Amino acid sequence: MNWKLWNRNKDQMPAPDQPDWERALINRMAADYLRDQRTRRRWGIVFKSLIFLYFIGLLAAATAPNWMEEVSPTKSHTALIEIKGVIASDTEASADHVIAALRSAFESTQVKGVILRINSPGGSPVQAGYINDEIKRLKAKYQKDNDKAMPVYAVAADLCASGGYYIAVGTDAIYVDKASLIGSIGVRIDGFGFQDAMERLGVERRLLTAGSNKGILDPFSPLSETQREFIQKVLNTLHRQFIAEVKAGRGDKLKGGDELFSGLFWSGEEAVVLGLADALGSSSFVAREIIGADTIVDYTEKRDLLDTVAKRLGASFSAGMLDRLDVLFGSATPR
């Protein structure tokens, strides 16, 4: 049997004693090299396509639930926005994420009310202030445009303290669990001082500044009484702003005295008695009994999948992986 598939090139080679044998060998080697390059290039394209499809699948899996939640509700529902963890510019509880979710909820014609489910120890007063201000702005705009109010309620989970409570007082009412921790109305700056330890060890601190107070919070330098008084004045100012927002939001509901603003916190049950919260209740309770729309749709802004992958793995890893594929399988395009 004549297997031309395997023998065709061998039949074309002249004998070694023929004058054209060297040229034929070179041609054979060049053809084999080009054929190998084409094979490597094809496999490279296949593997790159599989990796691309894999990432597309991850993206679709991450965004499909949110997309379904946004397009599927065709009846009145309650919008739920989660505020979890530390409130800061680079977290899921940042003002950008929460405000984007709030705007989406207010723009929906099917939303009957909004619940902010808060489980946060606090964080940046600036980020919390942005969210508090936006709640008020959106409510005022909705009232003006629709001649009716859009109710916004805060529901405390395990913890609604400091900046979390700063956000909560901007809502129409605050609902808590009896075991929730509520309050911590105060401001803090903390750090360490190693001056005495350095002196005992014989270590000299060399800090050069342009501006006599530029190193005011340097842990290896002494804190003068003047600097201490200045920092305390800043904290007192921020504290007054916090207290003013709490009083504006809670009004005559507050039953306690100055201890409410001392940084202490209370159980949810105690918070209701003190006027820091309105009643006991979960998100489901508020949606069903207060808003009157027991269907709850999550409007929480999720962190972008590609951004998360880039932050965890690093953009350099992705680039290096593609470069390795190029080395292994050949580049799909000329360079």
C-alpha cells in the first residue's frame, strides 16, 4: 500500500550522491520549518481564543445576575442597596458605588421605596457625607419632578456605627435588630509614639521639613502641646458637623443627652428607646409592611470584574501570560 501522506516528501528527495541533494535538503528543512511555524501559529490562536472566551464567560457570569435583576422586574418593587464594610473611596461602600446605586433606584419607575441595608463600622466622614447629601438631593428632586415622595429607609444589620450612622440619619427612618450595635457618634485620629523607645536605643530621628508643623503626626517625633491642641480643634470641628447632621436627621426623636454624642454605642433595642432608631425591623419587614412592595431587587453596585481581576492578579501577569503564549505557540500577527 502506498501511503502518499507519509512518503510524498521522501520520494521527492534525490539521492545523496546527486548534485542537487544539498539544495533539496535545504528546501526540505525550510519547508518543514515553515510548516512547523504555521502549526504553532494555529495552536497559538486556538489557545488565545480559549483564554479570551474564558474571560468573557467569567464576565458574563458576573454581570448576568445584575442584568436580570435590572430588566426582569415589571411590577412595583423595593430597591435594596447594601453598604457593607469600611466606608472609603476604594471600597465597595464608597460614595461612588452607593450614589450610583441610589440614582439607578430613583430613576426606575417601578421602585416604590429604597432600603439602605447598612453593616459598617464607619470610615471616611467625607464619603459618608457625600452619600448623606445625595440622599437629600435625590429625595428633593424626586418630590419636585413627581409631586410625591420617594421613601428611603435605613436598616441596620450587625453594625451601624460612626460613618454608617452618618448615612442612616439622612433617611426617613432607621430600623434595627434588637442586637444591632448603633451609634459611635464621634471622630478619632490614632497613631503611635516611639520617641522614648528611640532615645533608649540611642536612635536619632532625622526629619527635615519645610513648614514647622509638616511632621505633626510623625510617630518618631514628639507631639507638642500646641500641635495637640490644634489636632483636637480639628476633631472638635468634625464632631460638631457630625452632631449637627444627627440632630437635623433625628430632630425631636432623640431622647438622650450629650452621652449620645460621646462615641458610645448601644444595642438596637436601646437605640430605639434613645431615639437613635425608630423601630425594630428587617429589610423584608420594611419592604412588606412599611413600603408595601415585598418584592426586593438588589440595586447594589458590584465591583467591576475585570477591575477586580486586574487588582488581584496584576496587569503585568496578564501581559506576561500572553507573551509566554507567543513564545510557546508563535505570534498570531507579525511584529
